[in-house]
Amino acid sequence: MDTLTAARAQMEVSLAFHMVFAALGIGLPLLMVIAEGLGLRTGQQHYLDLARKWSKATALTFAIGAVSGTALSFELGLLWPQFMEFAGGIIGPTFALEGFAFFIEAIFLGLYLYGWKRLSPRAHWLTGIPVAISGMLSGVLVVAANAWMQTPAGFTLENGVATNISPIAPFLAPAWLHMALHSTLSCYIATGFAVAAVYAMGMLRGRHDAYHRSALTISLALATITALLQPISGDISGKQVAQHQPAKLAAMEAHFETTANADLIIGGIPNPETGEVIGALKIPSLLSFIAKGDSDAVVQGLNDFPPDQRPNVYLAHFSFQIMVGAGIALIVIGLWYWVQRRRKRVEQSRWLQRALVLSGFLGFLALEAGWIVTEVGRQPWVIYDVMRTSEGVTPVSEVPLTFYGFSLLYTLLGIVLVYLLRQLANDTAQGDVGPAKPQKEAAYES
């Protein structure tokens, strides 16, 4: 394994693991705040039990996410010194701001965890709100750095050196707002369906109490609303990609020839040699409409770009199809739940419960596939149209050793997280639920 391949593989493994922790760290605090808010409003104990449970899960993902995120920051400097020499002063402020958001989240999470019996109910609930907001902002700020790499802006390139750098350069990147929106919604979707899967499994095992019913309602309210919003975000992203990264759009859509009235291709196996897609379903003119808002618009094809500047069409296309397919499936499952809930048949619908268990996997599959599209579609550039990935990598030859070491680290972190979350789930299964209490203050007693 050469240095470039090992460095890319190490970043791929690290990011794939970290995104799971990051998504849960963004979504769980919001569910936690919603559950406690309902407990304060109704005085029902099971909502507060859910808030306690989800706060423990938030603490776990926060701690493990901090470790995996720290490792990633080291990897940027160790594996990509040429890239950091060029871009460090530009994207550095976004990481500094993310650090502030991280510390705010840590402070208020500590207050929330240890304030159950020490703060008034309302004050305790209020300490959870900054946790949810700062967790979301952390993701938005980190995405700004990636968005700048996708669509660099806010500087002047002179003799290969960045000059006249704007202090807010990453936030001037055309990709930032739509990437931040799409990524944040993805985190809420993946977390909402993952939490729903846990309690749907409990229902399959015969637990139909208010605790499980309420957990499904809260998590699927978040998951379904954000899943329904995601196609709108996806449409915005598609038009931005068509404008600023046409090679990425061509690769993810397996669109080889520049043409007007371009067809949208669903499924199929692309053949870069012939420029054909075998076994695909084609919808006439829809790609032109999605990309440009006009069914007669011309969409640039992959063959217009030099071979050494084309993304991997197989990875980009298959990952995009997986993301869209999983997203559609999640919308269907979410709407199915609300129809069955209206009919008061959720507890009797075993097939719905099985589908909800499956949705926990589909949410993270869509999240990971979406990021594969984002990163593979940018290649061969580490900074789009400015620096190639091969130019930013370290010249050190021992990178394969660090790849195996970091892969082991993330594997261990994943095992620890799964084990601890299972312990939390087992606590739930053993009936970590108390009776409803008439007064809101009484619900905060241990």
C-alpha cells in the first residue's frame, strides 16, 4: 500500500467512524430536551426517564466523539502537511470556533447530568438547550471547513500561495449553507430512526408501555419531519453542485455526454469505457430540471473532463443511489408509523415494528453514503481546482503503519460505544421506568 492510498484509507476509516458519533451527538441532545420538556409539561415520569436515559447516551457519544475527533485533528497535520501548510490559516478559525462550541456543550452537559437533584426542574431543562444548540453548531462549523475544500473562496491564489485571505473565508464558500443544512438534517434523521429502532425492538419483545410508546413518538417525530425536509435540501444541493462542481454531478448521476434534456438515471451499472449505463431506468429530462430548474437545460457530461480529473464514477453513482434509496425508504417507514399511530395499530403491527428496526441501519447507511458521494465526487482534488490530493499528502513512507493503528483505535472505540449503549438498553429492558408522579418537582427525585 503506497503512502497516498494509506493516507486516504486512514481518513476514510476515521471519518466513517467519527460521523456516527458526531450524528448521535447532534441528534440525542435534542431528543433529550424534547423528552424533558414533555415531562415538565405533563408531569409524567416516563418522559423524564427517557430524558435521563438519552442524557447518558449523549454523554457516551460526546466522550467517544471527543476522542475520535481529536485523532482526526492529528491526522490532518500528520498525513496532509502540504495541504495544511496551504489551507491551515484559512480553515483554522472554523476549528477554533468549533472548539468554543465543544466547550460550551461540555459545560452545559455537565450541568445537565449532575443537576437532576440540584437544580429546579425548569432550570435543569434550560441547561439542556445549550447542549442541543452547541452540538448542532459544532457540526455546522466543521462542515464549513469541508465546504471550503469543495468550493474554495475568500482568497487570492498567487504563484501557488493563498494571499488576501478573508478571515471568514470558509463561510464564504458557496457550498457551506447547503452542506450545513443537508448534513444537519442527516444527523437528525439517522439519530431519530436509530433511537426508534431500539424501542421498536422492545415492542417486538412485548414491551408496550408508555415509556416505549412515547420514545417512538418523540424519535419518529424528529426523524419523519427532517426526512420530509431532506428532499428539499437535496434539491438545493443538487443545483449548487451542478453550478460549482459539474464533474461531481456527472459522476454521481453517471451522466457521460453533455446534452440538453438530460435523463435522470436510476440504478444501473455505469461503463466509463462506452459511456453507457447498463440496466438503468431513465426518466426523460428530469436531470436537467433537477440540476438547472429547466427541463431543456444543458447538463455537462463526465466525458468533457480530462480522464485524470474525473471522480470514480462507480463509487459516486452507487453511493448516491444508496443514499437516495435509503432516504426514500425512511420517508415511507416514517409516514407508515404515523398512519398506524392514527389508527392506534402500532402495537399490533409487527411488520411496522420490524421496518422500524431496519430503519436504524438505513439512517446511518444514508448518512455514510452521502458523505462518500461528497468526498469521492471532489477527487482528485483535496481543494477543488486548486490542489490535488496527491500534492497534499505527506512524503513519509510509514503511513500504512499508522493506518492500521488508527483503524484499531476506531474499532475499539466502536466496540466500547456499542457495549455501553447495549448496557443502557438492557437497563431499559429491565424496567428502568418509574410510576407517574403528580407533581413535576417530584419527578426529579431519585
